[in-house]
Amino acid sequence: MSFKINKITLETSNLKVNALAFKPNDPKSDYCCAFTHGYTSHKGSILPWAQKMMELSIPTILFDLPGHFLGSFQEVQSFEVFKEQTPELFNLAHEVLGEGRKLISGGHSLGALFSLIHGQSNQPKLIFCAGLGLSDPAKTHLFQTPFFKDTMNLRSELISKSIAPEVVFPWISETKQNISCENKRISLVAGKDDIIIDREVGLNRLGDILKKKNHVEIITPPSLPHHQPERAGVYLKQTVRNLLNLP
């Protein structure tokens, strides 16, 4: 497993983010990967995903979501810019790794949602979504309970004011219910101990929506807590191995 890591930036017309490009010295596949992280986190949280792809010699980029200060100190002009231009970052990552390659995209939580949004108008060969589900909209989400109040107060200081929780969370809920991907291969992965997405109920609810027009695989390991997305790398590797028919 020999590879190099290049420190790069990805830029749309109004966004700029830091990224890490992992490039095997001897790529053995015509695929490449672009992944991003969850809300208020950073690309380092999914570092093992890139490591697992290096074991398969697949070029991979991990990029920070815009306005996330654990990744960089770049502000986001507006929420409109954030939601409209963030999906473009997957295309930019694809260009860096070579457009001739087939794209595997994905992410954790909010990053996973953006990979699905990107998939609505683009053609990734696989969309890998970890820690993403759809809770009952009639119920109070865990992030809105007093239990999480202090945590969210802290985390709200780690992101640009334009993407504050009170702005982002309602949009996330609505967007998940109206995802319109078609003819995609999608892998949904969440642990039975992932309390953020209502465990199997939330995962299956989202899966039911996506299954109408896509090939969807649902993986529910006994333990994959929401705050440990790095552990999803094992399931990413197996999913990609199956896609490429590797032993």
C-alpha cells in the first residue's frame, strides 16, 4: 500500500474548502472516490475511509464542508450558497482525480445527504451514506431536546453563522423526504446504536424512499455510533469490493 497525500483546495464561484487527495502509486482501478464529513465536524473524522480505499489502490479525496471551522476558517456568504454550491465540490474532486475515472461518492450524516443531492443530477457509480436516516417528522428530533442543548451550543460556534442549526436542521429534514435520485446504487450504513437517526426505524424510512427508483443496500452493524464515523470505513471497503467484484 504505497501512496501520496496532496494538500489541495476545491473552489466553486463562492466557496473554498480544504481537501486531502490520496493517490496510490500504482492505481489498480478505473474508479475514484470523493467523501465528506458530517455537520460541525471535519475531514479527519473519516480519515480511515481513505485508508481503506488505499488498500484497494483507489484514488480518493476527502474534503471539508464549507463554513466548518475545524476544517478551515472560510465563512459562507449565505445558506443559499451553501446548499446550492456544496454538491459541486464532488464534481471538482472528480476532476482532480481524473474525469475518465468512475466516481464513488459519499459521506457521513450531512455529508451523506449532500452526496445524494449531488447524485440527483450526476452519475456516481455508488453513493455510500453513513449515519443518515429519516426520523418520524411528527417526533421531536434528538438534536432539539434539552439533552443536546449544551452540545449544540458548543458546536454552533464551530460553523459559519449562515449555516446555524436552526437554519440547517429544518432544511435537512425536508430535503431527505424529497430526494429524487434515480437508477443509482446506494449503500446506507448505520449502527443499531446510532441514536441520532432513530436507529433502524430512521434508516429503513429513508431506505423505503430511495428504493422506489434505486438499488439500495442497507447495512446495520450492531455497533456504529453516530460520533464514530471512522468505523464505517470497514463497510465502505466491503461495499466497494463488492462493486468491483474483488475477492
